[in-house]
Amino acid sequence: MINFEEELKKFHPSLEVEDAEEAIYNQDLTDMADLLVKMIQEYEEKQGN
């Protein structure tokens, strides 16, 4: 059976939309597009040398 007192102790409220948005945008995450751009730039630099 579910022990509601124990479950309430584990509960962490979710961020508000504005707080979540700020937390997401403040992280410097590299995505696939960033990696492809970097790879193309490195390739072009090697071809130029």
C-alpha cells in the first residue's frame, strides 16, 4: 500500500515556467547542429592549409 507520508517527503515541486525557461537557456548545451558547424569549419580550415 502507498505510504503517503513517505511519498510527500520525496516530493519536489516543479519549476514555474519562467524559472524553467531561465534554467534551460542559461545552460550552454551543444547540440548536433553546433557539432556539424564546428566539423565543417575545421574541415574548411584543413582544406585551406
